[in-house]
Amino acid sequence: MTLMTPYYDPVSKSPFRITAIANLITNSSMKVQSGTKNNGNQRLKIKMRRFTFRSNGCNCLQLNCGCCLGINLSQFNFNREGCMNFTYDPYDFSVTSTMSMNENTIFSNTFSAKNPPPLCIPVPIPYIPIQIETCARIYNVYTPGQNLHMCFDFETRIQKATLFILHFDCIRMGLDGVALLKPDDMGGLSTSTEYLIDSDIYDEVTEIKFKS
């Protein structure tokens, strides 16, 4: 059976490739209707699969980078194309992130060398009592030398469970220019331990902070 992938390249319209599939059990709160006095929200354990995808990368020009994708949830008649654009200010060691969907800006925020909370936007699904969110998650933010390093994922969550994850390359911007890196490249520079003091580095799937 062929999986209908939810993420695609907005330029070529080709689907992004799957890199991993994992089984998970989630506790979900759902409204249950019955003839008993226990009507209402109940916590249910639900078995799900999590699919991880790899994007074609981000595009950068000087200290500006854009990471774009298309998301197609055909079962819910939802098809949008969006981008996260990042602009680095080397004087403040800060990044301004701007999210757009179908060429309309819907969010903008500036953060420094800390992991910001995920930005989640609800997917409007009329007449269906299921909570679906699309989330932009920035993590592994730290400062190697006179640069700022960060990684970016795009996630789709159903009933608060992350079922689809699209990985983009990590980005390093600053005095040493702009580079696209893998999460384990450690900034792409020869590093010493002083660069990683007080940095917040998280597992890219579980969002659990690694112990120092």
C-alpha cells in the first residue's frame, strides 16, 4: 500500500521522502457519547504511527534563510503552502522568524540563543471533533563562536500527538557566514566546550532536554 505523504516540495510538487516510521501509544482526551452517566471527555490510550520525513533543505541569502513546504491533508480537504523565514541580527545575537501560509504572514517573533516554544496553528476542520495542529519547532539553538546555530522541524499533531515530522537542515548564521548543517554537525566549526555552556539541546523527536 502506498502512503499518501502529507508534505511536498512547493516548487516541484514532489512528495518529501520518508526517513523513519515509529509506533507510539498516546493518551488522548476524546468526547464519548453513550447512555451512561459517564458521558463526556475520557482519556483513551490510542496506538498510532509516527512518520518522519526529510525536506529538500532551506534557501539562504546572506543572513536570511527560508524553509518552505506544502502540506496536504487530503482526508480533511486541507492543502496549504507555507514558509518559515529567518533573519539573523549579528549585533543582538537574535533571529526574527516569520511564518507565512499561502503568501500571507500569520506570525512573527524574535528570539535569542534559547529554544523558543513551538508555534502551533490549528487546522480548521468543520464538523469533525478532532484537534489538528501544524507546528513550527525551532530547537538546538546555541552560539558556536560569533555565530548562531538552530534546527527547524515542521510537525503535524492530531489530538496533541505528533504523527508527522518534517526535518529541515540546521542553519548556522553569523561571522563565519551561512551554512546548512545536519543536527550532529555541532555547528560545522571546530568547537570547544565553552561554546556549549548553558545551551539548551533537545532530542529532535521527543523534545526532552539532553543531560549535560
